[in-house]
Amino acid sequence: MDPAMIEEVKQTVPNYESISLDDGENILRAAALKDFAAAAKEMDDQVAAAQQQLQATQSGQSADQQQTAMKHLQETQAAEAEKLKEVAARLQTQIATLKSLKTQQ
């Protein structure tokens, strides 16, 4: 187990030793949901800004500038989608770590 992940789980579920595995998983899921919501809001804000930039270039800008704006929008969407995947993957790792900690008790 990754020591950093163990510490992260212990900080998120400080009483992991005295609660059930299900309760610990629920606490981890609630924390991940908050992270997911924050990442989704950030994604919405950044995608909206990139879309505005694209719309601005479509009114009188060169084809190169429009392509650049479109590429920026696509990169922004991809980067934000990756952040959401990372939140989900981190949750899975946290749950696996919690299960390992609970079995060591």
C-alpha cells in the first residue's frame, strides 16, 4: 500500500478503526463527490470560457484563429474529463486502501 494513500485515507476517515467498512466507504464517497463537484464546476467554467473564445473568433477572425480556439476548447474538455477520471480512480484506490487497513486490524 502507498503510504501517502494510507495517510490520505486516515485523514479523510480519522476514526476508520472504530467504524464499519461500509461507513468508511460512504465517508470516502462523500469526500470524492465533493471533489467531483468541484472539478465539474471548474470544468464548466473553463469550457464556457473556451466556448466564448471560440464564438468570438467565429465573428470575423481568421480560419487559423478559429482552429486555435477550437483546439483550445477540445483540449480544455479533455483535460477536465481527465480530472474527473482521476477523482474516480483515487476513490477506488482509497476504498481498496481502507479495506486493507480494516483487514489488518
